[in-house]
Amino acid sequence: MKQFYLMLLAGWAFCCASAEFLENAATFPQGILQQAELGPDGVIRPADGSGAGVFSTRVIDLGENASARFTGWVAEQPPGTAVQVEYRTAPEPFAPDAPSPAWKKAVNGAIPAADGNRYFQYRARLETRKGKKPPFLRELLVSTRTPAEKFKADGLGQAELDKLNMMMLYSVTPEKLFHVYSQLPYDASERGLYVLRNAPKRRIGADYRYQPGENEMYLPMRYGTRILARFHPVATFSNLSMYPRDVILRAKDGREKTGLREQHRTVNFFDRGFLDEYRTGLRAAVRYYREHNPYVFGYTLMSPEFFYDTEPWPQMTYLSGFSPEALAAYREFSAKLGRPADGWPQPSDGDILLDPQTYLWAYWRSRAGADYIASLARIIREEDPAAQIGTMHYVGAMSLRGLEPGFIELNPDFDFYYSSNLYPRVPGKDGLDGGTTFSYTRLNVEGHSRKRNLLEYDLWSPYIDAPRALTYARYAALEGVLPMPIVLGNFPENTPSNHLTRYHGMKGSAVTPALLRMLADNMRQVRELRTSEKFSQVAVILPSISLHALLEKDRWLPHRLIQQQLHVLAPLLELNASFDFLTEGYVTPELLDRYKLVIVQQPAVYPWMREALAKTRADLLVLGWGGTVTAPGPRKLLAPIAPETFDFTSRAAWARGEEPAETMFATGGTVRERRTRIRFAQSAHPLLEGLSGSTFEYDAPGIGGRPLAYVAGMRGDALASDAQGETVYAVQQENGRRVIHFGALPWQLNADGSEKRLFSPEQEKRFFAGILNFCGIEHYPASGPLRLMRNGEWLLVENTDDTPFRGTLPTAVHPARKLPEAELEIPALGSVLLKLPR
């Protein structure tokens, strides 16, 4: 019988030039099934009525002088089940059912040491145990090359983000990855990874050995997939996780509690022991991949979980970052500035913030998170100078959750970051948090970013659903953004799967192979559009650190009166004025000089932004309460922490017990909190076109039970006044540029969800059209449902209507470039691309 098996082996021995040997449905029949069966779907399960089964592969001849240098497989283990894989090797042929050589435990994604044995066999044990669904085995892979050897043999070089079709699959298993990478045109994958200890309660130290995960090892060996590793510092599911000291969460009224790490994964990055452990482990991980798996081309560092609260967003009654370690760091920061602090400052609680120490605390808080992430990026750069390094920001969520992008832009260790794709959703009613959709698909990115910007190409219905996905990708390309599909883990069950469907009950497009193929095709199609910088004449500055200027009562969320500043996007989009978003930390005079018009709305302005606004040659449009608080802070975002690098000037245009100071702009003015009537001047001034002589009631609830505030008493050419005759709308010449300030809020969303408009929609459009015309900004007053965006070579035209569009492009005011005059046909909710003449 042994001789018979050896004869069979001679016929079955698999030896060829390839170094990879795959066992799957094609070769499974040549193996041995014991109480297991091969199904019509090509996978092996325990036989019916059997709680366990065993499958042994044929004996594989790896070739002369070869050894098994990589082991991996795809199996599905539903809850309560198990799939255990073993292997054995020998220098001479052996029968598939021979008692020897001995079996050894296999590790998925492992790199075994070379043993010189050319004959190899796998065995898999499948046990149903307490599971309701049986486990199954889909394929097994063995290779005579390590990932590093395969990478070198294939002549591969450093991956380029721009040229990859990458996706992120949450709640991942090898089986789910198989359904994507075996049949869809994706050549890169972002994988969530953790730094885990070698044993429970054994701290990471000099003797630490990093253990890679199965997926980032298997995908490159099976498909040649490039890997972007997204590192998380804490794994709530594992007893091998590091455990930083507790994060203390604090409510506005001083109540404190310990954060539930299982819910929000908040990390106390002021715990120096934890940081030493994490940095040591991260360094070991990067070194491992550089040496053993160069398919890992980059790293995404999760933004500081310090910023997360314990309650599901958007409640945010408690905020993290108030541990004793954090307080010690804050006191050290304050002492360096010569302003010693004994405890935490008092935050805004439903009123405008005037306390200078709280503004310094808000800066410290953001800077501390940036320093934490920067320290991790430095470690990666030291270990792998060629790696792509990035992080994430959620400034767009306006919930104090993420990093100010300016810290990333100014750090040479970072190559990219993710932008929140939140700007299709801006304040109003949308079933989630009161957002109104002004553009179905327009996204945000830091204007003129020096970094690569990745975007979670999530189907955030009802804005970025499947019919609009191509248009969204086109916008992304013109913005210079790299879209990356992100699926929450239901694939391939073909159910709606994204952040909103999971956490907010919204309905999205079903995630099917066809949908994912479409997204991949979209990315491929739009790659050619990233040929030049987007054309923009307007910059809209978004607050980030200064969001602390006005927080909701009893919560750590920005007040709705701050959130509603995004309403300015509505007229800009409807008039097709080209604009960029700039977060306040990234603002410099040089950057602002790239634009014709800069829009400022935030009440509190830090010193570096004050300097930029004072020096820029661009015209300024100040809306509402912009610049009514002069906040103390550094003169440069990343200035050394020292008194000489900070400006401690603190004043406010608000009457709160002291005589109010003027706003920081040339138009001056102070805040009034009273009901009034606003009358536009009877004048032919271009800023009054269509509004001359009009009168509007200004009567809405404001903050702290007071009437809605506005700025009055301005200098310059008076364009509108209140009932007391004080100027509320003015333009002032200053150093060759114009400062325009309209001191009222043109639109308000009340706490009960009702809207208060100063203007009618048509009047509001005229108001902003007058400003754009006055400043020489290209815009399109009669665009109807069309939305336009362009770079130097391409023009995107979107039809936001649910009926097809037929006609020509609208006529531009102050055209910066001649556009095509062809007749257009654009499907409902679709878009077309037009090549611009050189």
C-alpha cells in the first residue's frame, strides 16, 4: 500500500517554475476528506450530521532545494466554530495518510524558517462546536518565497498612492477579502492593525517580537496586493492589548467619570509608560514590515482618541482628556507661558467665551494631540524613510473630534491625510443632525494642500449613493483627492453597509460585487483628471480650535449658531463661485494671497490667523460675528511653547460686564443683542444691487436667552443700518484691498429646527452675487440646477435636478477663462466632463 501511495505521489507531485502552490476547489478532490465534504460552492465543510471534519491535501513537491517559506489560507469561522490548520514537511516523498512526519501547527500569514524539506502537506480540522453555522475552508496557499523575496523577484518598487485602486473593508475576515480581491480590480488594501503584547500583562520592551496579522500577509502573497497599515493603539477585543491608564471624562458642570474604553477606545496618551510601550511596539512593527513584507508601503495613524466622548455622537455631554496626567501636562504648558494654572479653565456653556485661559487650553488640547501623532510619525520615518505616512482628521464633523489639519500640513513626516467627506451635509434637515444638502456630491479638502488627501469613498446616502458615485469621484479628482471605497463589513451579504446605515439608521446602496466594481472603475476613470490644481478664487475659513468660542449649553458641541456658518456654501454653490476650504490652523498670508476673496465668520481668531488676515492682499468678507473675539495664542501654529512666541492679547466686542472693544477688522464695530430692523441704503453702490432701499426684520433667539446678536457701529462706506441708525453693513478700503463686513446673520436654524431667514432665497442670492461681482469673482448667476468645478484642463458640470438637462452652459460674470459653448445633455443627478482648450 505504501508503494502504491508513493506511485500516486509521483503522479500527483506538483512541481513547476512557480513558487506559489494553491490548494482550492480544483485540487481539493485529490486530498483526503474525513467526515468532511466538498460542496458545490467549492468550499469544504464538516459533513452533514458531523460536528467535526478533517481535510488533508495531497502532498506537494515544492521543488529541488525548496522549503515552505509562507503559509496562509482562507477559511470562515462563524461564532462558536473553529478551523485549525497544521502542516508537515519531509525531504523525501511520503503518503498523504502516513503517520509520519509529525504535524505542526500552522499560522496564517506566517514565514516559517527554511528547513530544506521539499515535500509539504496541509491538514485542516473544521469543528462546528456550539456554532449555528458550520465553518468552511476555501483555499490554502504555500510558497517557497517569503513576501520580501517575492517582492524583489517581481521587480517591484515603492507604491504610489495616486496609481492604486485601494479599499478599506471593516470587520474583515479572509473570506470577505477573498470576495473582493479574487474578482474585483483592487490592487491595494488598507488594513486595520494593532500593536499587541507577546503575552497578557507582559509589557512591551526591548525583547518584544511583533506578530503580523494574517490579512496583510496573505493578500500580497495571493494577489500581489499593496498594503496601507492603519494602526490603532488599543484592541478592546484582545487580552494582549496595551492598557493605558484610565481617561477621565468631564461634563461642563464638573462631573467626572472613567471612560468606557470598549465603547469609544479613548486612549490616555499622557500616560508615559503606555507611550513608551506603544512607541516600542510600533517601531518593531514598522521594522518587521520593512524587512519581511515590503508590500506594506505606508501607515495611517489613527487620530488621537483623546478627543472622543463616552456617549454616542452627537450627544457629547462628556469629553475625554481630563485625567490627572493630562492636567499635569496642561499645567506644565501653562507654567512655560508664565501663566500658572491650578486646574481646568471654565469652558463656554451656551454663551460666547471670553476667558483667555480657556482659549489657551483649547490650543494646548489640539497641540497635545498633534504632538502625540507627530511622535508616532517620527518613529515610522526613522525606521522606514520611504514609507507613506498619514493620519485622519474630522474637523468637518465640527465636533471637536480630530486634528487641526494645519498640524499635518506643516509636518514633513506626513505624506497624506484623510479628509472627512462631510461637506455634502451642512446645517438644515437631513434626518441625521439637521443638515441641508446644498450640493449632492461636492466634497471638502484642505485648499492647496501640500499633502495627498485620501477620502473615504463611502456611500453616505442620500447624498453619495450609487447613482451619484461617479460624479462624486470626479469632484474628488478635480479637488486633488484620492477616493477610497470603505465598506463596513456586511459584504458579501449585499446589504447596505456604511457608517450612516450602521450608526444612524440611514439607508444606502446595497454593497454588491457589481457596486464595488463600479467604484473601482470610477476611480480608474477619474485618475486622468488629477492633472492640475483646481481653479478657485474664494477661500472659506473653517474654525477648528476656536470652535470652543461658543459651545452648546451642557454639551461639548459647537453651538448651532456656529454650525450654521456653513450656510454660506449654499449661495456659493448656486452661483458657482469656485471656493476652497481652509481650516484656521493652515491660514498664512502667502496662502490667502492665492485668492481674490477670503470669507471669515468665526467669532474667535487666534494670533497666527489675525496676522494672515491683516497682511493678505485678498479682499475680506466678514459675516456675522467674525473677529469679535481676539483670542490669545501662538503667533505661529507650531511655535515653541514660550512667552516670547505667544501673543496674549485678549479682548472682545461683546458686552459682558466690561466695555466692549471693536472687532479686529478695519470696519470696527461692536456686538449688539437686540431686536431691530435692518435697512439697506438707497444707493447705486454695486454691493446693493437688487437690495437698495430694502428693509428686513432682525428678530430671532440668540444665545443665553438674549435676542440674536449682530455687529453694528462700523466704519467705512455705510451700506445698511439698524433701527438706531448704526451701520451694520460696510466696506472699507485698507492697504489696497477691501474689507466688507455684514454684521448680521443672514440665516438661522433655531433649536426647535425652525428656520429664520433674514432674506428670501432669491434676495440672499442677490446679496452674495453683489459681493462676488464687486470683488471680481467669476460666478454664474443663472446656473439653475447646474454645478460647475474645474481645474486647468477639465470642467465638470453636474445636474442636481431629478430631470435631464439639455442646453448650453450658463453665462459667466467676470469670466476667468472661456468655456465650451457646445449643447449639453446631462442625465438627471448626473454629470459630464468637458475638456478645456489649452
